[in-house]
Amino acid sequence: MKLKIEHSTRYNYSLPLRSSIQYLRLVPRNDASQHVIDWWLSLPGNPPPLTDGYGNVMHVLTLDRPHQQILVEARGIVELNPNHDGRVHDDLDPRPFLRPTSLTTADEPLIALTETYLSQSQDVTALGKLQQAILEKMPYIPGSTEVWHSAQEAFALGSGVCQDHTHVMLACARYKGLPARYVSGYIHVADEGHLASHAWAEIWLDGAWQTFDVTNQLLRPNQHIKLAVGMDYLEACPIRGMRSGGGEETLHVHVNVRANFDSQ
Amino acid sequence: MLSRTASHLYWLARYMERADNLARLLDVSARLTLLPRSAAHEGLTAILGVSGASSAYWSTRSTLNADALLNFMIGDVTNSSSIYHCLQSARQNAHAVRGHITSETWEAINTTWLELQNWTDSGVTMRNAPEFFDWIKQRTHIYRGALYGTVLRDDGFRFMRIGTCLELADNTLRLLDTKYQMIDLAPDAPKDDATIRADYLWQTLLQALGAREAYTQIYSYILEASNVIDLLVLRDDVPRSLLACLDELVQALAELEGPNGKPAKRLAGEFYSRVRYGDLDEIFTQGPHTWLTEAIDDVATLASRVQTAYLEVA
Amino acid sequence: MLHLAGGFTLKTIHNEMVTTEGQCRAHYRTYQRWLDDTPAELLNRKRREADLLFHRAGITFTVYGDDSGTERLIPFDTIPRIIPASEWSMLEAGCRQRVQALNAFLNDIYHDQRILTENIVPADQVLTNPQYQMAMRGVTLPHGIYSHISGIDLIRDGDGSYYVLEDNLRIPSGVSYMLENRRMMMRLFPELFATNHIAPVDHYPTLLLETLRSSTPIDAPCVVVLTPGRYNSAYFEHAFLAQQMGVELVEGQDLYVRNGRVYMRTTSGDQIVDVIYRRVDEAFIDPLALDPDSLLGVPGLMSVYREGGVVLANALGTGVADDKSIYPYVPDMIRFYLDETPILNNVPTWQCRDPLQLSHVLANLEDMVVKETNGSGGYGMLVGPMASKEQLDTFRAKLTAQPSAYIAQPTLALSACPTFVESGVAPRHIDLRPYVLCSPNGIRLVPGGLTRVALTEGSLVVNSSQGGGTKDTWVLEDDTLPQQEGP
């Protein structure tokens, strides 16, 4: 399936920004699940593409003159592989992904959860049950957590969004000695013609990265466009920035996705 | 030079001068309370006024006497206008830029700070106050000596001079204005008393500014308001006069490179010309209090332009 | 006499000045004659003078965990530690060799990983190490230098042979004390420098600046020292080195990133920075890439660094090579990369991650020193022979719960050097940290380094944060000193 995507994000500020800097990971990568036919990113100042330590494509947006608006536009065509089995290969060594981070450290409740589901076996089935349990214990409630919440905190709150689900999954897997990584990207909700930012986990099983989308209880991503991978949200999130000045920030997102369009 | 470094140097200089100014003011005021028929109480009130510490003082105390005031203005850690606070801030700023001042200058500042603890531990009262004030004057002389004798004449030095001049100019103007008002506001006193009173007030002012000898040399012994104003505002050969401060300020600013400083340099130039080519008639036509108030505002505006042009970080 | 239970070859303690027969060693003879002729009262006076001078100059450090932010002096001992020339040339060659191998190792593990594929160093231990920095993968550094400034901690066992206790490749500190101690000694005892031929150390700042300048291909680069600020325990050193080198001492807030370069804010506009001598911990260097709560770093710095727009000294990710769990493999690195025999010995080390080694450690805990693999500054450490029963039990529990976080070593004697203490001159344990500068022009050291001394009788912990002091370190320019005869 081919998706044609137009995605623009406009930040408006109530006061002039004196300066701002952002790390952007907004360029999808090719792998077994997706093929990027065309991708075009429009940013103020046209910064060059860079890569980070995980091979993600990154842009650094620096603005140091007073400004009151930042416009980030992405357009492109991505073909999703309908026969994808949920397992991807790349050249990243899985072993560094064994290390817990401050957002993905298992505390006692998370250890107890892990032991319930993974003490006997750590295969796809066991992990699938774990992923089911996570969603049951922390149902998807938008706005129930903040971006800086850790797996422990979100789990204790008993609800969360895709970021929290993924962090909990990573904490459990790493605790059991399974390399696990955070994936950020988009998900295409076909019925609504809607594209949303999304996050899911990949866990190293039998020599490949197996997808676990806790929020959607999926093992085979079918509507997912992958942007970046990392140890956790902080390393893989699409936009991470700092600013000085600017007052209140308001965000306007405009998305347009068309599936199975006729290419010219 | 880093903006942050410049800022530390500038404030280091301002706080050192402020501590010295305060000590001088307290010194003469304390002495004044020992004289008969003195304006002692008003003098004490005026100190709180000049240093902007009135409300802080009265928020915790109900009476004002010399010992209480000394205690509050010297060693009170809660008073952000105390000598303790000034020297602490000077030392903190110096500490942050130790690499930009000579070790001798640093040691002069640091030793002052360390020795201050001995004074404040045992407390300064009317009994040992003269000794304390002599000590602090000597310490700031050592600091200035080390600074002028050893520091490289670079931008860092210029920012210290700029800080020094702004602090001194502000202090001179405030003292002058306060004393002038005190004299002006007591017209109903008997003629002789008023003269004696005015005499004491001008004396304390001149002593506080270390300008007693200069006055005598230039105007003879008779103290007159117009001469005092002439001396402390319009003469360029009196180290703490407004004109002398502006003169040095304009020079130091002119030596700074870069386009940032234009608004500060322009204001300094205008202000300097106004004082250089101004005269006593003008000041008295406008009224000394009005004139001085405007000048105090101009010093503040100049300081804020220097801040914006050179010292702001991020 | 000092008594220490248990240990390695430990029956005796090597005394730097006196042999077991009570003879003064040759390289101390000139000094000892002077000491014999000098009244104790004079030494006392000189020591007080030194304290006063250090205090006045503000050569102090801030103690961690002390909320009042009190500054303390690091106690300075006026009796020097003396090293004969021949011994120093061995140490110098050993340190050079070690730093060369460690840099090769770092370059390797962030690129080809030959040493891992050939299984010389276990790949798991490197790749799962918390200090293995993913952001350094695929970054090619100028001349492959990761650790521009290294501190190699050396100790001597009972028979006098030297051992490397640990390598410091992150932010080795203390070099300012080496320099200040020498200046103080020359001021207090100028006559000693006339009679002993002592190799100078004052050129360290010059060598450091050359090292930093040559770390970038840019001609006439702008070098700065990046400090966490004046509340950092080593702030004095940051300011001191910046001043000695004549470069700016900057804080994170003085720098910013724009279009792939780092700039500093100055009174005459903004200036490009080419080399940052980084005295801020790696985790705090860029709040957009690493610890997001850091106020000490520069947002965006990592992206500039990865693209080669700025040099950081030391590089990021060096901590994996001085980690105590990697330390046992350094001799193998020397053989692997340099094809040389290691000149300096490693202390035998038990890796608690290995169940067999762990059981040995647990069985002999009262004779061992146990360290956290990722700790420093003498914190989180157990010295078995000095420990109480409670401390031993606590560590037994810690080791069992998380064995891979610890290594254990025999309790080494540590040599002792005469030291001026309350009761007079008495032997106290010392170590030595030479500072090794690595540049494309070679690996250089100034003779000696920092000698740290444990001032408490019998104590083996020399860290300044734990009550240690320092001494001037003399490397003699030749072994055979002219005998100074009295009249």
C-alpha cells in the first residue's frame, strides 16, 4: 500500500522567541516494512541532514533571530509492505539495547509484572501476553501522562499513551535480558484518513527485531511508518527542542494522507 | 571577552566600591552622633534612605540608634545592602573570574572577605567602629592598589572601571541629594543652629567622600552649598566627582570594540558634555534637588544600557 | 610501625625514603641531610605559612554533600616524594604505552570492533557497559584520539614494584595541585632546589595548550575550558588552567550552537569555538541528546560534535575504557594493538560477574578491596582489612545481589613516604597520578605528577574527598647526585 503524506506543524509563540534549537527526526528509513519512494522536508534555514548514533536521519534547527513562528513541513510517498511479518533486520548491534535507561528501569511492580509473564519463557507468545497485560493494567488515556514520565511512574498511574506502553515493554524486556528498543513514527488510521504520531517497541528475538505495538496490540505493523529508533523516547522522539523567550507555545498540526492514490 | 566574565568583573568592582562607600558613610555618621546638637538621628535615617534599606530595617526593628544601625548595615546577613552582603557578592563575582584578575587582586578581595568574618563574629559597635572603618578603607585601598598596579589594561579592566565609575557617580549624587534635602527641609531652625547644622552635614559629606582636604585647598575653610556642589559635580580633578566619573567612563567605553555599545556610548557622551559644559547657575536655576534626581536617573539608564550592550548572557 | 592484616605479597610496606635495614635510599640522601639539619619548629612554621598562602590564594575545593558549600584546603605536606630518574623513565614509557593502547581500544570499539570479534575483550562487557556511548558510533575523531588527557594512578606494593591501580580517561583532575605544590615548595624552601636536581613541571599548561590546539586540523583554533561553574569541587583547577593557558573559561550558558558550529557570547559579538577542554561530565554535555535536565551543557553540542564541527577533549564515551570491569584487559590491549609487552603491571583483579571469581571474593572478603565498576573518588568502596563486620556484611549482600557491578583486588600495601603529621615525621601511604597528554605530535608527560597521601595512620584511601592530602613530587634529573659535603 502506498501512502501519500502531507504533514505540517506550525508553532506559534505569544511573544517573540529569542532563540530556539530543535533536534528533528522526521525522515523515515527504509526497511523490510516500508519503502520510502519520496520524502521532502521543508525547514526554516534549510539545515543539512545528519545522522545520529543509531543511524536515524536528523536535522538540527537553530534559530537565533527573534521569531514568532516556526513551520515544519514534511511531504512524501511511502510504500508499506503488506506481507511484512513484523521482524526487521538492520546493522545495529542488539547488545547496547540491554541497558536500562532512567525512563526504562524496572522497579518492584514492573519486576513482578515481568516475572508473571516471562519467567517461564521469553518467546513471542509470552511477550504477546505481557503486551496484553500492560494494556489492561494501563489503558490508553490520552493526556493522562506527561512526556517526562518514566515507565515506573506511568505504570504506577495505571494509564498512559503509546510512549508509556512502549517504555514499560522495554523495561520488562531489558530486565529479562532481552535487547529492546524504542521506535517512533506515524500510524495511519485508514477509516479516518488520519495520521498520528506513534511509538512502539522492537525486541530482539531469534536474530531479528520483533515488533510489539502495545497500544494497538499488534505484532505485525501494517499501518506504521517508522521514523527513528533509540534507547527510549528521549533518543527517538521526532522533535526535541529548547527555546528561550516566546511566552506561550501553540501548536497547529495539519495532516493529509491518501492511501492507494494513483501515482502520476 | 565573554559577556558573563565582563558582567562578573563589572559587578565585582561595583560591590567593592559600594562596601567602601557604605563604610565611609557610616563612619562619618557614627562620629556625628557623638557631637552635641547634631543631626544624628536624621543622619541615621538618611543612611537607610541612601542605601535603600529603610523598609528592610523597619520590618524587623522598632527603634533606631547608632549601634543597631551599625549592626544592620555592617554584618547583617539578611540585609542585602549590608557591607557583609557587598563583600560577599564582590568575592563571589571575583571567584567566578579568578582567571581574569591577577592573583594579587584576588587575594586582596579574598582576604578582605576572610577577615570580615572576624569582625562580624565579634560584632561591630560604636566602641570599635572607627577601627573597623579604618580597616575597610585600608582593605579597599589595597584592592584598588592591586588592581591598578597589576591588572592588564584590557577589556576586563575597562569593565571594572565602568562598574567603579557608575557606582561612584551614583553614590556621590545620592549623598549630595540627601544632604541637600536635609538642609533644605529644616528652614524653621534658628539661624545659627541651621548654619552649624548645615556645616556638620557638609563636613560629613566631604569626609565620607574623602574630599575634605580638596575642598579646603580649593575654597578655603568656609563651607558653602554651591562650592560643595561645584566640587562634587562639576570639577574634573576631584576623584569622586560626577564629572571625573563620567570622564573616565566615556574613555573606558570608547576603548571597547564592537558595534554593540553604540546606545551606551551615545548616552555617556551626551551626559558627559552636559556636565562638562554645564555650570552652577544652571543647577541652581533648575533647583539642585531636581537636577540631582535627573542625574541619578541618567546614571541608572546608562548602567542599564551597558548591561544590555555587553553584559547579558543568553 | 604500620600494621595491615592480610594481603597480596604484603608482609612489608615499601618505604620511599628508608630501606628495611634503616638506610636512607640514595635518591633521598641530599634531602635527608637537609631534614636532619632543619629544626622541627621551622618545618612547622613553613607548614602554617603554606596553609595561609593556599587559603589566601583560594586554592580550595568544595566538598560534595556539604550543603553550606564550604571550601576546604587539600592538606599539603611539605615533605616531597622523590623518584629517581631511571625509575621515572620506566614509568613514563609505561604510561605512554598504556595511553596509546587505550586510545586504540576506544577507536576500535566505536568502529571496526576487531578486539571484540577476536574475543580478546568480551564484546558483551563492552557493548552492555553503561559507559558505551551510542552517539560515538561512526564518529571519526581527528587522529583517532579519544583521551587527550589521561591520569594513570600508580601505587607500589611491598617489594617496591609499581602497579597501575586505575586509568582515568574521563575528566582526570588534580593537575593544578601538582603545579601549585611545586610553586609552594620553591617559595618555602628555595635552598632545596639549589641542592637537588629536580626536573621542572611548570611547562604543563604549555603542553596542555599545544595538545588542545593540535587536536583539530584548524589553524589557530579557538580553545576554551568548559566548567560546570564555580560551585564545582574542581572549579579552582578549571579557572587555574584556563588562566595559565590564556584561554576563556566558559560555562554552558556562554556557548550556543548555530548552523553546525559552536559560538561563545562575547562583549564584542559572537566567536566560533573550535576546541572545548571539557570539564563537564559527559551526561550533562547536551540536554537535547543526553540528560534532558542538564543546565550545564550546550543544547545541540552533540550534533556539532558528531559532524566534526568542534573537538571535545576528552572525547565522549571514554568511560568504557577506564571502567573497572574493562581494566583487567588493558595488558591484552597493549599486546593486541601495539604488539608489545606491558611495561606496567596491572593489579590482579577478580571479576565478580564470574560466579567462580565471586565465590573466591566472598570467601576472602576481609583481605580484599572491593570497588564499584563504575565508581570513582573512593566512594562505594570496601577496604576489607579496615572494614567492620557490618560493612563486610553489607558488601556481601551487595555483591550477591549485583555481582557484575563490582570487582575485587587484593589489599595492596601502598608504599609509605615520610610525612609531616601532628606527632612529627611519620610514614603515610601514597599513590601517584602522572598526567599523560596525547596529541598527534606524540604522547607527553611532565616528570612526576600528583602524589596523594592518606594522612590518617594506616589508611589506604588517598582521595582528597576522603581526607587525603598531597605532596610535591620530585623526579631527579640524574640518579647519581653529587655528594654535598659539609665544611
